[in-house]
Amino acid sequence: MLHRDSLFDRTFAPLRRALFGVSESEEPSAALSESGVEKLKQRIEDCLERRGGEVSARARAADLGHFYLQLGPEGRRRFLLLLATDYGVDRARVEAAMAALHAVEPGADTGRAERELRAALVHRRVDLLTQFNALPEGVKFLVDMRAEIISLLPEMPELRPLNDDLRELLTSWFDIGFLDLRRITWDAPAVLLEKLMAYEAVHEIRSWDDLKNRLDSDRRCFAFFHPRMPDEPLIFVEVALVSGMADNVQDLLDLHAPEGDPGKADTAIFYSISNAQAGLAQVSFGDFLIKRVVDELRRELPNLKTFATLSPVPGFRAWLGELLAAAEAAPWDQARDAALIEAAGIDNGHEALRSLLARSDWSQDEVAIAAMRPVLEALAARYLLVEKRGKRALDPVQNFHLSNGARLERINWLGDTSRNGLDGAAGLMVNYLYKLGDIEQNHEAYRGRGKITAAAPVRRLLKG
């Protein structure tokens, strides 16, 4: 709880500093008293009733936003709970609107009555949330507010109606037509480069030299921005321009590797896609990002023929752990057991694999690698080709790329030997191929029938 609270205090700190000149070391108020809640209700009613006119109402909403930013974690919880529970539809207004619609004579124009009913069915809090746009950083304020709501949902399910309303608002405001695609280079403002380092969610950016390497001439970084959040990337993708399909991230991120010539590259590898705003969860524009970036790259570098990802398999180790814990016998051909037993020194192939995976250095042990590789590759093929949630792939990254029309092209052994890569996917990475002529067909097959389009070598691994 303390970690999450401090996280959101840091999230809101820039807005507090911008609006009030509050230093980062100053703590916001700790709570919202009972009497404070009653006063808050009156202030909300003043906004909703438009007392003093529209301009005054929006000014009051801005004051409420200021007040929210000054609250501590417990105070913000009470504020959000009040919005979620006390400001739904006005039932009396709904009933009156329904009665007015029923009273319209047959054949008469029902437009006015229908508009009134439609307006009455909108939750009252939506009006207030919209008015928060009067804040200088109004859209960012609401995005960060929703990020906090999402974090609280497991313990406060009462906030779900508020979350749903805010998600619908943000979905309309962040329509792809409103977003700008920009390439980010090393010449970008330092504050934006710092945000890239902070928001990178796939492969940690460890230093300024690391970031500079990712923005070099044989690399590209593109991000979507919203006009109301011009300095905040919404989602960004990092691309390597190489010859041939990359099979490991170590080479792509090697600071000492020679710089490539983008004019000679034939392949664009999308090796990291990061959602930068937690408050925009379920507001989807990642698929548009890939398609827009492909179009940009084709215009700039017509020699590029192949567009593929080098993607993590974030759910594999967790799934494998559950499989091994539940299975009474090893879920692979027993002929593989001898090598596992020899590598681990444990007289049981099932337990031997679990023991080897628990070792921090197994990826550097040639004997362990030789024993584990055929087993793990076959299990990874099963995880990616067979295991599903309904008609959808179990792995979230795979589901994203298959939904966008990609093909599961290759499973890469020890594609990511970082600690995260070993802990999350036993070092495995996957190439998803975006073959431009097949994207629509693959998308329809997956979204309609749950068909996973995969290259023959991947399917052969499943048989192994």
C-alpha cells in the first residue's frame, strides 16, 4: 500500500507543483473529514447545477481538481468513492423523461423527448469529469486519476462505475484521429528523453548511453501524442533496422556493436512497445501505432522488405510453473528425462527441470542448456499454439500481435538472457511477422475463429 501511495503521489506531484508551486518534499493533506465530505458534496452540486453560469461552474470544477491534488491517499479514496456512489443518474429526471417520451402522440416528432431521455441517462459525475478540463493540465489530470482508480479496484470494487465512465470519456478523447505520430530522436528535449527512460516497460533503459544507442541512426523510436498532452508520450515503439530477422535482444542492445547502415537494412524489428500512461489501459491504439510506423518506415526506407517483432513471452514461466506443479508425471517424452536428470543430479526428470530453472546460472551451463532446450521449446510451442483463454491466445503479447494480423514466425532460444527474460520466459523470445499482404486475412481468422497462424518450424516444435 505504501509503495502504491507513494507512486501516485509522485504521479500527481508535477501537477501540484505546476498549479500551486508546492515542492516535492511537501506532503499533501492526509485525509478528508466527515465535515469536509459534506462541504465537498455542496461544491459538486454547485458545479452540476451551473450556478453562476457555465464559466463559474468550470472555475469551481477547477478548484475541485486543485483540492483533489492536495489530498493525501486516503482523502483521494474518499473523494473517488463519493463520485462513484453518489453521482449516478438522476432517477427522477429519467422517469420524467420516459414519461414525456411515452406521452408523445403517435406520429409526432419524438426527437426532443429522446434527446432529453438520452441526456438523463448519463451519470451526473460524467458532467463533472468533463468540467475538469478547465484545469491547465485537465486531460493529464483525468488520465492520472484513472490510473489511481485502476490501482484501487481490487480493494474498492465500488469504484468500477466511475472507472467505466472515465474509460468511455478517455476513449472518445483519445480517438486515433486526434493523435500525432512523432519520431523521437536524441535531439528531443531532455524532459521527454527522461520520460522514455521512465516509461520503458519491456527492456529497461539503464543509462543515457543506452538510450542514445536506441536512438542512433540505425534505430527508430516513434510515439503517439495527444494535443492536450503534447509532452507526454502515450505509447511508443522502438525499432532496430537490421539485415535478417533478429533472434536475440542482447545483440540489438549491445552498446559496443558497430552502427549499422539503415540504407542497407532489409528488416525492421519492433523490439519494444511500451504503454506510457497507466490511466489509458483498455484505450487501444497500439495496433494503429504499428501500422502507422510501418507506413513511415516504408516511405523513408523503401529497401525494407520485412517487418517483424522480437517479443517477450511474459506468461510462459508462470504457466510452466503451474503445469509442473499440477502434473504428476513430466508433460514431455520420457526419452528427454535422462539428459535433465544428468544435468540436475536429481533422479526425476520432472523435478530436474524445476531445479534447473531455479538456478540463476543455468543459461550459462552448456550441459543444462542441451538438456533443457528441446523440452522448453516444445512446451513453449504448446503454450503459444494450444493454450487459450476462450478463443484467444493465453499470452497477452501474442494476443496483441495476432489481433493485429501478425504471424507467429519463430521461437528464439535464449533470446533474452536478462534476469527479467529468464524469470518471465526462461529466456525465450518470439518473432511475430507482419507480412503486409496477409495482415487482414490473419486478423479475420484470429478474431473470428481463434485461428493462430504460425510458421511451419514453430508447429514442428510442438510435435517435438
